[in-house]
Amino acid sequence: MALGRVEWLLELRPLPNAIADKKGNPMSATTPRKKPPKPAVKSSTGHAALAPSHPGSKHFAVVGAGMAGVACARTLVQAGHRVTVFEKSAQAGGRTSTMQTPHGGFDAGAQYFTVRDHRFAKALDTTPGLCKPWSASSIRVLDATGCMERPGLPSKGEAHWVASPGMQNLVLAWAAPLHTAQQLHASTSVRRIEHDSMRDGAWQLRTESADGGQQVHAGFDAVLLAIPATAAQALLAASALETPLSDNLQKVAMAPCWTLMLAYPQAVRPGVTTLGPQWNAARSTHHRIAWLARESSKPGRTGVERWTVQASPAWSAEHLQDDAARVEAKLLKAFAEITGIRAQPGHTQTHLWPYAQTTHPMGHSHDWDARLQLGVCGDWCLGHRLEDAFVSGLELALKVA
């Protein structure tokens, strides 16, 4: 399949035969189920909302509904294949997740993205108005005490973009047709990949839902893992699968990240618009903190003063086993040292990303075991940028379509 034929992102419309309720709203693929006495088996045939197939079409299982998984799945659908996506979280997004609070949302993971690949630019054109440039294009670089060392730009004139009203909305928009067609199973963890008991040469997945229910989804021609490298390696090991993919996954290194989210609703009053520094985002050489961003400065956000603080990879690894309260206290102290904001926040929240930033990528956009029909993709294949995830998922789909 040639690159020029990739068009799915140019027409983000619901897939054919989408299921809706009586009011025309998409039916949820995550309706709570009673715990079955034993795993139920779902065949790849008989799915009510599969895209039209063509001679030679395949049924792909995509594990993970972050940027890489959604890009991969939508490309395969456009090529005429059938796809079922499994996501352990309640909805698509991955590390673009936006955490909602009474004071507004926090982009707890990916903070912004840049656009360098023309295919990514075309994809963004399909959702006009969803993504907007952020004034943090003049990101500061701070020393350990919060003093500015220099303005920092990734490259001259390169804009920083964010989805609105939260970073997750971009992946949610692209995943919406999959969800509408009931091809996205959220709150579903894949526990094991097995050879299909009913069909030679095919795969089946053992899954567990959020309520503890277990199922077997059968009839897949190939399985594509769009999850962190460590998680992919663990799933292959749990499945007792011997594949060259495992050796390549071992070469990837990813660092954890503790994230602190702070809200200051008391700053919303006459005469007060912001607290602390006049910059909106900064990289820091403080031993605890690597990144700070004023969430309320991003386009489409509510006006309550909010900050997202991300700890350095080294500090996060050192404090990986600490409880959230201890991490919060230490990062809050460091935040005050850097920004000068010593007011007590009205809301605090911490989140640990076990696999946040790629420190040693695989070095190519994806990996594919043609013998076993297994593949892997993710930002960690190329780096840690959101665009890396898109390119990885796209190119794996092009390889196998």
C-alpha cells in the first residue's frame, strides 16, 4: 500500500453501519457486564459493525488506543480491513490523557505537540479548530533556582500546538468512529495472546474487563501492540511467545515521571489574573522538576489558575516507590522554590506515569514479525513526541495492510 493512498485521516466520518441508540447517540462499547462464570468467546465473524471488507482483507487486533494505536487502526480500516481495538483505560487517549477536576482540566501527560511530518499535518487538517497554537512557543529554560537561563525553542519558528479543551480530545476525535462502530473495547485489559483454538493460523486474546469479567476474543489474523515497550514485552512473555520482537523490545529504555497538578481558584478575583511568574511554560534544571506549565494559559481552557508540574526522570525513578502524599509534598516545595508561588493550592493531585519518556528508542518506526503476524508500535520506537506515536502507528499499518 503506497503512502499516497492513505486517506483515512482526510475523512473522519463514522464507519459504515454504525450503531446508535434511539436518540441517534453512539452506543457505548463499555456498558458494564455481569461477571460471567467462565470466559465468553467472541468470534471475529458476526460483529455487527465491521467495516466493509475486500478480497484478502484481514481482521487485526490492536492493543492500545493511544495515538499510535488509533492511527494504526484507522489506517487499516481505510485500507478495507477489519479492526478491533482493546484499551485498558475507560477511553482512548493514552498519555494524552486530560484529567478533569472541579477547577478545570489538566494535561497530565503530553503537554503539547509539534508538527514536522507532512502526513501528521494532513491529519490535523481533518479536524479544523480542534488544535490551536499555544503561546508557550517561547518556553523558558530555568536554572535550579528558577532564574531564566535563556529562552528555549525546539527550532526557529516552530509552533507548539495543543488540542482543545484538552490534549486528549485529539485522539478522542480520531477514535470516535471506531467507538461508534463498536470496534473499540475500552476498560478491557489483554492478559494473554494465544493461538486460536478454532482456526489454524489465527489468534485469540484473553481479556479482563474493569468489573472482573473475562472473555476470549477469537479469529484475529494478526495482533498489533500499541502499548509501552515494557508492557508489550511483558505481554509477549506472559503469552509464552518466542519472537524476535522480544529482543528488540529489550533494547528500549523508558523513564518514569511523577506529575503534580495544582489549582488556585483563589486567584480568580478582581485585580488578580495570574500567580507567580509571567511565563507560561518552562524547562527546569532543578533536581526534582523538569517541566512546568500554566494549564490555564492554553487555548480553550477555563480561567482558574492551574499548573502541571512534571518531575525529572532521575528523581521520578529514585522515588518510584514513594507514596503520593510524600511525592506531593516534595514537588510542591520545589514548585514554590522555582516559581515563587507559596500560596496554598485549592486542589492538588499526583499521578505516576511508569513509562513516560523514552531514553533509548528502538530506532525504527515499528517492528513486525511476519512469521507470527505480530507487530509493535509506539512513540518509543522513534522517541517520545506525540508525532512519533502517530508516525509509528501509521507506518506499522502501511507495512501490514
